Amino acid sequence: LGSLIISKKTLSQPRSSVEAKISITVNESKNTPIDSALVQIYSKDLLIGSGFTDKKGKCTIASIVSRTVTVKVSKPKYLPSEIGDIKTVPRKTVSLNFLLTLDNKKKGIRLVPVK
């Protein structure tokens, strides 16, 4: 008896042809760039990308498979911010601007218990 070999090839697009980028700029209320802000990208409740802003308040997250996402930005002593329902497009960059405000309740004041 002979043997029969069946080969199944899957044709798919290279990842780079379906990936999108998100470019984020984060400033303080006085248009001062915020360094080291945490940028997180979520698809539903799943974290799919993250990074930190540079000295110019900029962060680019690449290799995002095209989908609808939510971008969250946070930094200690600032109120967090998010933008949802962002639709990414293959081979395109979505640019977002965030304006963070100091959290008056967290200005670095250390509470010391009174004895």
C-alpha cells in the first residue's frame, strides 16, 4: 500500500500589512510636555500595548493589529485620562493628544498620623 500526503498551505498577509500605529502626545494643562506618562492600549479589557512618553511627551505604539481600541494615559499626581472607540487602520498611524491635569488631592503632600 502507498501513502497519501496532503499538504495544506495557509496563505496570510504579512503582519506588517495589517498592523497599525498609535502616536500619542501628552501635555500638562499649560501645554508643557509630560515625560514618563504611562500609555496603555486596550482592546475590550485586554491590554495589547503599552509604553512611556519621552521628554517631548510623545509615545508611539506600533504593531497594533487593526481593531477598535481604548487608550489610557496616567502618571502619578495627575488625573488619568482615556479616549475610547479609536478605530485603527492597517498601515496607518492614528494621532492622539492628551491633556493631563494635576490632581489637587495628590500634590505630593504626605499625611503623617498624629499621636
